[in-house]
Amino acid sequence: MLTGRPPLLLLDEPTRGLDYAAKARLVGVLRGLAAEGHAIVLATHDVELAAELAHRVVILADGEVVADGPTGRVVVSSPAFAPQTAKILAPQEWLTVSQVRGALEAGA
């Protein structure tokens, strides 16, 4: 529960120390907040979280921007950035397990 309904949330490593169930709950909460119109900016090393939630990704290395753009394009631009799902299923464009599940359910 957020007090004051802030228009912008800044999160630093929000999944650190979370198990999969807690991470799934966090993703649900963040999706709900985004759907309500909250802007969410997060700093994370969790590429899977970024792939699941972000519309845009900026990747920094040594204080410099090394990649910036739509999540689907940026995270597969280098194996260092790609989530495990994308690495395993390349050249398919699925980044997350939920995207694979959705494609399978749709008969893709």
C-alpha cells in the first residue's frame, strides 16, 4: 500500500532478497500501479524483471550509457543483457516465461 499515491516511484534493486513467489507478487503490484497511471523507474541487475515490466531500458556501464531503447530491442542486443529465456529460445523474440506461456496458449 502506498500512501499519498505518488505519481512517480523510484525503486533501487526491488527484487534483491526476494524468492520467486515474492517477486511474482511484486510484479503484480507494479503492474497494477502502472495501470493506475504511476510512472515507475527502477534500477536493477534483474534482467528478467526488466524484460517483464519495462517498456524502455537504459543500460549503464562504468557510468556511461551503453544501450537505450525499447526493452525487446535492447536486452537482446548483447548476450550480456539478455534474459535466460531469450538466450535459450533465440531467435524467437520471447523475453520472459510469461510471453512463452502466452504464445503457447495462443497456439503460436
